[in-house]
Amino acid sequence: MDNLQHTMSAVQSPNAPPSPNRRPASRSHQPPKSPNVARFRKPYTDSSAEEISSTSGSEQDYDYQTDFTTPASSDANPDDMPDEVEDFRDIEYPQLKGKTYLDHGGTTLYAKSLIEDFSADMIGNLYGNPHSASTPSALAGHRVDSIRERALRFFNADPEEFDLVFVANATAAIKMVIDCFKDHAAASNTPVWYGYHRDAHTSLVGIRESTKMHRCFTSDEEVDIWINSGGLGGPRARQLGLFAYPGQSNMTGRRLPLNWPGRIRRSFHKAATYTLLDAAALASTAPLDLSDPTTAPDFVALSFYKIFGFPNIGALIVRKDSQHVLQNRRYFGGGTVDMIISINDTWHAKKDTSIHERLEDGTLPFHSIFALDHAMNVHERLYGPNPMKFISMHTSQLGKQLYDGLSGMKHANGMPVCRIYKDENAVYGDPTVQGSTIAMNIQLADGTLVGFEEVEEAADERNIYIRSGSLCNPGGVATYLEWSPAEMKAAYAAGHRCSNPTQIMLGKATGVVRASLGAMSTAADVQNFLKFIQEVYVGKVHKLLPAQTTPYGQTAPLSPPASPGIKTQGPPPPLNIPHALHVPSNPQRSGSLTPGTASAYSDHSPWDHTNPPPHHATALPKSQPATLSDYEKPLPSPSPAPPFNPADYVKLRKPWEEEFRRQREQNQQLAAATTEIKVRELEDHSLYSSSRNNQPSVKARKFGRSVVNLLRTKSHFVEQQPYQQQAAVPPPPG
């Protein structure tokens, strides 16, 4: 028996009979019988590793039936597609029972049958380290190679034209590209120029710190002008260029043109310029088509958990015609070299058979790669033979429903409830230009903004899960929330941090609320979120808080507010902090507002003295404080600790969060005044600096008058002008 045949016979089948309840595939609609009818996948019997990695899932034993259990016909009605998800959602995604999950932009959810299939595979088969030569190891290595090729074909990428490098996530893929570029530039004595788009994720923006020449493109039109001009304002002769942009904004969900890589490849002849596409957000709900290598990006970074929910791995897809710029990476890890001399010499020989063998350091997460195989199986079984096309249409329809509902929601005085941030050319319902993601802020009837964290907390109490903050998208925040560089620096100096934000400064939000839909989202999820916004925020106004005298920069003491009409002498009483071992009873809540929301919003106008708003209690739940004598008493006999209950943790956490939020709101007025002073100081300093040094560099003068004018407005080299002057400068002529 040769080695390959011996390897193929290594997959053992557990002695388990097939499910007796398996029904033949049918195109007729049959609702599921119960939430526990899904069975484990049929054990592998007389199958090779290649058969394991290429199975479509059509032979699996499941007792429920959907239109996508078997391949869908090409004439399937798109209007019926969203209804199909509801047929299998309760069975395949039981973790969503009674919950509304709208953070698919962070990660989508994994199907129950995916975990079952993967578990059965791990239990029924023996796999070893792919770097070893044993039969289980050879089997693992063969499966990894087969899944690598299948993953390429999932994106319509020909393995003859593309290679796939397994990495931890999309950020790791991006970092690998710039690390290789730096080493290639050092080896060829070629400086690197880097350009990135305004909508780039923080991971793309961070590349600029590894280069001395970089430029941020502030609009699609600016990129088009740059391409049409043949790279004017970009890399020059004897320089190495890299242009990176996201396929979809992770903040607003707008989808950027995918024809830029091909246009750059055809138009740029003076300097080699490569393209890096961040497809992490795009590939989660849209098909990524790499069938044409002449128009495809040179490098594509993505995360598989955003597509399938599991496993937590990513990939860097490399166009083979461009792989030479990645081959000069200086670092090498285990498995990437053929020979190393470490004593009395420093010679080594790298592998040269493929780019993934040079870049995949150490042992791959091969078990996670096997899970990727099952994830693709389940995706095709649930969502059809072309799953991403179905998911794109499905989420696009739901995204339009959500956008129409939010944009049409208004207060009684006509004030919109939601400030939705979108590109003027983006159209919800058209998957070519817009994904199923909505970024917004909530405003009350009097125009007051509601903190984005408050909205997330209020939704969380109703089992609605969304995302809030700056979303690791600094360009989007600066553009849509209208923050100038001077204002952002002033906000930072005033204490604002992305990880610990001041939600509203200078009358502007520092972050957004994001709702993003996924493959298993339904119309009921959309309606639940719309109902939440309607009940909690429509018709509410901000309840004015008393003026504070606490100096800005100091934290006001945490103390319960005094009762109305009662004057206190001396310092306020200390905050009544429950004992650490005491779990306060949950007070009865009334009304539709959360405790934090009820104390800040009222149905009555703050200036209406004839009908004053009702008083809402904001103090923490009362409890008996512990005394020293309590610790002197003999302890009772120990009892087994109760199991951890997340609900108890939430009950303890919420009163504290409400009190901190109340104190933070009371300091916002002083924070805004101090921040305005800092903004003026920074702007004055910027004016003084620019007036003293307004001459272009020697290199810019040599490059020509036209390039100097372009660089003064767009490039990184010139001293930064004040925000007001930049807004008045027209774009360079095309």
C-alpha cells in the first residue's frame, strides 16, 4: 500500500446507524416539527480526505426541510427568500430565541448544524500536526490543502491565478502585507508610498505609520481623479506604491467601487502600484467575485467568522502575478524554510514552492480550518448553491425596510428621530452600492442628542443587541459627524477616549449607533428594533439638569440627589454602597422607559411650569450597610456557592451605570465650555505655525508647480491648514 492510499484509509467511521427519520429532499414547503429534530451528520464511511473536504452537505441527515436543503432552481422567486430563513432559524440558530441580534457587522452567528458536524468530525477521526509524517498528520495536511483550494473557489478565484494564506483575521492579513512591503522595499532600496481611502478601517489607517509618504483620499471622486491622471500626487518613478481601501464601510455600510484595482493596473506605468482590498465587511453579506485576475485586487484581506460565525480565522488572498513583493519578508517561522544554519553562520533557505508556504509561520490552526470546511457545507445547504447571492438579496431587502422605518420616524413637531449617516449616492435596497448596515444617532423632540451608549444600554435591556461608538472608523467619524482635527485633539485633551468616550462634546456626538443585518436576520428583527425606538424615544424631550459648580476635569462626588424642596446643610451624604456580598432586590419598574432613560427624558417640556414633569427616582437601591460588628460575629457554616447567573450580575451593574451616567451628563456643560477654549487655542497655534513656515519643501519645488498645488491641499507633507481654510479650498482641477 502506497503512502497516499494508506493516508486515505485513515479516516475511521464510528459504528452509528444512519438516522431513521431522514426524509427525501423536496422543493415543497414543510415547516419544522420541533426545535430538536436536527441530527448529527452521517458518519464518514469509506471516505477519503478529499471527499470529506468537498462534500456539499446533501447527504446529511436532517429532519426538517427548507427550499435550500437541495440546490435551488435558477428561477427561484427573490420575494420569497426572506421567508425561507424563518423556516429554519429556530432550529439552526436556537441561541436567537427571544433575542434580536443586530451586530452582524461585528460577527455573524454560527448554525447549530455547523457545530454538530464539526464535533462529529473531531470525535470520529484522528488528525495530527500537518508538519509531521505520520498517517494522521498526512491526512490533516491533505485536508488543509483541499480546504484552501475550496475556499478560493468560494470566492470564484482560480487556484492557478490566486493563492490563499491562512491568518488569524483580516487585520493580521493587512499587517502581513505591509511587513512584506517594507522588507521588499529595503531589499530593493525602493521607498514605499501608501494611499488609503477615507472610509478605511483603523487597521488600514495604521499602515501609514510604516511609511514616510502617505495620503488619505477624502472622496471617491478624488480617487477617480488620481487614477485618471495616471497617478499624479501618488508614487513617483523608482517608488513602490500601495493603495488600500475597504470594499464596504464598516460604519455606514456603503460599498465602494470594485473596479479601482483594474483601472490602477492599466493606468499606472510610471511607478508600480499595488492594491489591497479590505473585504472583511463586504464579504459578510455580499459575493466576492475574483474570477477575473486582470481586474481583481492584488491582495484581499478577510475574516471567515464574519461570513460564517465560526471558525475564528482569516485569510489573505494573493494574486500570483503580484506575489513577488511578498517574497522578501525577512522574518521566517517554523515550516517556512527548507534549511537553517544557526551556529557559526546565519544562512537559511526559504521554501519556494508557493507563497503560502513562505508566509504561514508555525503550525496552522488546522482544526479551525476543518471547521471552515463544514461552515461552507452548511452555508450551501441553508442558503443555496450560491449562498452569498441569496444572502445579499435577503439582507438588502431587510436593510431597506429598516432604513425606511427609521427615516420615516418623526416626533410630533416634525423633528426626525434618527440622524442617519449615509453617502448621498448610496441607495438602500441596491446591493451594488449599499450594504445592510445603518449608522445613526437618536435625537429627542427638542433636538437634543441621546448618547450612543445610552441607546445601546436601553436596547440591551430589551434583548436587542446593537453596536455603538466610533467603530474603528476615524475617517467616517470625522466626515459624517463633522469633527475637525483641532476639535478631535481638543476632545482628546479633555479626556475623550474611544474606549472610554465622552458621548457628546461641543454639541456633537463622538460616535454612532450601528445596526447591521445578517444572513439569519428576519423582518421580525427589523420590527423589534423599530418598535424599541418608537416606544423609548418618540415624543420625548430632554429633562434639564441643574447647573453644576464642579470644576471641569474633576469628577463630581457620587452622591444621591437631594429630594425636591428639602435643603441640606453641609456636604451631601455619602453614597449608600451595598455590601459586596449583598445582592439588592430588584425594584419594580414601571413604564416603558429604562431607569436611566426615565430620569433623563420626559413627555413634558422643561419650560412647562403649569404641568411639571413627574419626579423619577435616581438613587441606587437601598440596602443595609455593613458595620464592623457584622464582621466580628461568627460566620455561619459555609454553603455551596450558587451558580453564576448573568441576570444577577446585570442587576448589580445597572444602578452603578445609571449613577455614573447621571454624573457624566451633569458635567457636560462645563466640558463643552472648556473644550471650546482648547479648540481656539489649537487653531490659533495652527495659524501661527502655518504663517511662519509656508514654503514648500525642496522636493516639492522640483516636482513642479502643478504637483505642489495638489500636495498643498491633499498630501501629508505640507503643514496642516486650519479646518476652516481647508473647507474653503476647492479640489484640484481634474
